[in-house]
Amino acid sequence: MPWEELTPSLFQGILMGSLFVLMAVGLTLTYAVSRVINFAHGELVTLGAYAAALAVNLSGLSLLPALVLGAAAGALAALTLDELIYKPLMARRASPLYLLVASIGASIILRHLIYLAADAGGWLNIKARVMVDLVGFVGYAAVTSLHLQVVPAALGLSLLLHLFLTRSRTGKAMRALAENPDLARASAIPVARLRRLAWLIAGAMAGLGGGFWAVYANIQPALGALLFLRLAAASILGGLTNVYATILGGYVVGLGENVGITLANAWAGVPLEFRTLITFAMVVLVLLFRPSGLGDLFTPGRSRRWI
Amino acid sequence: MDLTPLVVSFVTFFGIYLILALSMNLEYGLTGLPNFGKVFFYSVGAYTSAFVVSRLMLALGGASLVPWSAEAAVFREELARSEPWLAIGLFLLCLVLAALVGAALGSLLSSPALRVQDVYLALILLVVAEIARVYVRATEGFIGGPHGLGGIPNPFRFIEGAGPRGLAYAGLVLALAAGAYVLVERITHSPFGRLMKAVRDDELAAQVLGKRTHWVKAQVMAVGSALAAVAGVLYAFFTEFVGTEDFDSQLTFTVLLMVILGGAGNHRGVVAGTLIMTAIDRFTRPSFLALLGLQLPVDINYARHALIGVLLVLLILYRPQGLAPEGRVRTAAREEVRHLGVSS
């Protein structure tokens, strides 16, 4: 096995995995708290990417405030989606399938509004003008400043989320809400407020992931739609309900699409174009045979862990 | 101003979309099976046509060309012009083959429904469609990979002039769509149709009554997917080109919107929904607006898609039953009672 291919793919996999973690945790969080598979989650990523890229390119903001702006854009859009579409639907006791169809509609709307705006502004294919510096080499793999920003951001925010969910009163209430909404309401947990908070967190993380993506590669209005099935894969590996398993799932997807395809290519001659097929195959298998995903690893003996 | 191309494209696409929407109605509307991989079964028909026609015509014509090359496409068009019966025969062969392949794949892919709930089935079928698209796109030896495959000659290639040829084909597509309508109506009002609704409304109750509900789902998916594959064949022979770009999941959701707009479970409503959506689809093309001399400040393609999303969300929010709610079941006995003048 040639090292010169494996180490770069490992570092690329870690970078992609971290980006997938940032983007997918929110999808899991919103599903757990409101039982909506939010197809428009990809568009939250796109919005964050555009907000950050435009902030850098047009108003010359530095990276950190631009990323905060991206996160804010994602959070705001997520909250709007829930308030305008999902909450009213759930008040009418819409079936999960109706919620899914509505979220697909929401994703189509957002994506093409972004298209219209980007077309008008001439931003159909842009990149945040941020210098990515080469920091050094590990073996044959180049380590860039992007690695040093994205990986700590993903891991740090995951840790923060963990502390929030396990140590704070609000976080514990959120877990209670995810586990049993009726019981949570009966226990005087402020369900509506927690739900808003969950959507804000989810949107902010997606927007932040998008902001980093605008530094990593060119962005276009279909960015989120193209990424959605892959970031949803991380969430599905997390059983759609378990944040910890989603974090693991993000790295499984990132490494599978990079280290996995490199190995498959070297040993079995699998074309590199098939990299996403590894992810999609995992999605189908998990949905079919282990709907609780990797969540079982964290709570042995229990059927499903919520958040 | 010659309106023939416009009429041809409108009627042909209406027929193709109608077959797709009716098949979706059979699955989603009547049986409660969210086949979000609809575009996959549609692509199966198109890929089957491209594969079979490209190989067979070269073999029969005795030409050793690369099937997806431009020379081969020209060769096929020429052959179809000089040999009308060959072109028509190949078209019919593709219809039958695609229906069979579609039915087999449809019943096979209904098997996840044995294990998982409707939302998960929807996700699985959506991912399957994406897997197929990525696979076909990356495999050049199948239908030319990323470049696609042209020169799938229209069965009416022998008719000189694009206008009359297009009209003849549009008529054929419309006739097949009418056939599909009769078929789904017959299925819906048969005892099997009532069984489908039972599976949708209360699967457990149907099972308690001894109905093999997974077998019902497999049969519905087989019929629905065969219809979708037939629509794919009609599309391939209309555009005379097949590439993976045409089989984006966006089409699945457009078809789903036709069903929800018209009224899930009501075939007549779905015809209306399809007519409205085809009109929106065809009359908001830049080429059509250019014909009228209209110049819009925004890209109409994006606006059209945004409108599709808005309609989908508004319908689910405010009128999930669509334009025409599902009617009651018609049975022979009920009809007889009605004719006797007794209110049932």
C-alpha cells in the first residue's frame, strides 16, 4: 500500500469528517427534538457558506467574524423554517411523511431563492478569499491552517454540546424533550423555547460548517443539496437521534470517502468516482438493518438513545 | 409563428409526466408507499432503451463503431430512416423490455418496506436513485458515462419533417398515457384496489384479516415501476439522447407535486395536477418566453423551481388533500344500486 497516497487521504478524511460533523450534528439535534427530517438542512449550509464568503469578499471581514455571520445566517434560517412550516404542521398532527415532503419543498424553495440571488449578484461560483497556509508535512500529507481551524472547531463544539446536554439544566431539559415530548410538557419543561434553541444551535453549526466550506472549496447554490445525502449519512449512522454517534458517523463518512476509496482503488481497482457510493451503501445498509445506527455502541442494552 | 414544436413538446411531456404521476399515485396515493426513487425507475426505461438500441442497431447494421460515439449516433439515425420497421420494432422491444426490467426492480426494491417505516423507505429509495446515477455516470461502457448516449432514433424517423413526425409521436405518447389511465383506474376499482387502500389506511388490520400486505406492496411497486420505465422509454425516444443529468431527484419531487396538487388517491385529480404542472413546466422555459418576445430580469428556470417548492409547502400546509379529494370506491354492486335509483 503506497504511503504517499494513504497519509494524504487520511488527513483529507479527517478534514472532511470534521466538516461533516459540524454539518450533521444539527440534523440529528432537530430530528431528536422535533421529529422532522429536515431536508432543508443542506440549504442552511449553503446560506452559511454564502454569508461567510460574501462577508469576506465584499466587506473585507476577517475569517472569524465572517464565520460568526455564516453561523448567524444558518441559525436564523433554521428558526424561520421551523416557525413557518414545521411547527404549524405539527400543530395539525401531520404525519412524518407529510413533514418530510414539506421539508423537501422547503429545501427546493431555499435553494432556488439562493440561486436567484446568486445569479443576480454574479456569485454562482465563488470562494471566500482567505489565505490557506501550508503549516507543514506529516509524511506525505500537507497540513494546512484549515486543518488547524476546522478539526478543533468540530471537536471543540462537540465537547461544548456534550457539556451543555449533560451538565446544564437547559441541556438536560432538551434531552428530556427529545426522549418523551409529552412527558416533558407535563413536567412543565418550556417545550417551545427549547425547540427554538435546538433549531438555532442546529442552524448555527450548519452555517459554520458552510462557512468553512467556502474557505475549503468553491461554493454554488446547490452546495447543500449536493452535500445533503452525505451529511445525512453521518446523521443516519447516528440513528438520526444520537449526537455522539453522529460525531462518529461524520468521521466514518469522511474517512470512508477518502481512506476507504483509496484502499479500494489500490486493492480492487474501484474507480475514484465511486467515493460517494461507499457512503450511500452504508446509508442503505444502516437504514435496512440497524436503524438505530452506531448509537448502540454508546448505550449497550438500550434500544435507542435520544441525543 | 409555427406552434407545432410547442404543441409537440407540451403533449409529449404531458403524456410522459402523466404516466409517471399515475404510477406515483398508485404507490404513494393509494398504497401509501412513498416511492421517492421514482426517477430511478424512469431512468431504468431510458437506460434500457439507450443500451439495447445502441448495441442492436449497430449489430444489425453490421457496423463496428463505439456505441456512444457520434458516428454511431449518425449511423443509427440513418438506419432508422431507411428501415422504418426496424426502428418501430426496436421501439416496441424497448417498451416491453423496460416494463419487465422496471417491474422486476420495483418488486425487488419493495422489500425494504418489509422491515422499515414509510419515511425510511422513502430515504432508501432516494439514495438508491442517487447510487444508480453516480454509478451510470462513472461507467463509460454502459451508456457513455458522463457524456451520455445520443442517436436513439425516433420510431417515426421515416416521416419526413420534424413537425408531422413530432405530432405522430406525441399522439402515440398520449395514447399510451390514456392506456395507463385506464389501467390504473381498473386496478383502483378492483378488489385489489380496495386492498391497496387497506394497506395504506391500516396495514395491521389488513394483516389480521389474512391479507399478505408485503405481497400487495411488491405488486404495486412492480406495476408502478413498469409504468415509470415505460415513461422513460418514451422520453428516450423523444429526446433521442440519454444522459445521467436528466435523472435528478428533482423530477421525483415534481411528479410528487403533481400527485399532491391533483389529489392523492384520485386519478382524475392527478390528470388535472399533471396538466397544470406541465403547463407551468413548459410555458416557463426561456425558449418559450423568447417566442413571445419576453425578456425577464431573473432566470426563469430558478423561479420555476422555487415556485414548485412553494406549491409543495403550501399544499402540505393548507390543502393536503389536493384539488380533488379521493372519491369513494366504485364497485359493481354499488353501481347497480345507483342505477336502481336507491341512495346507498
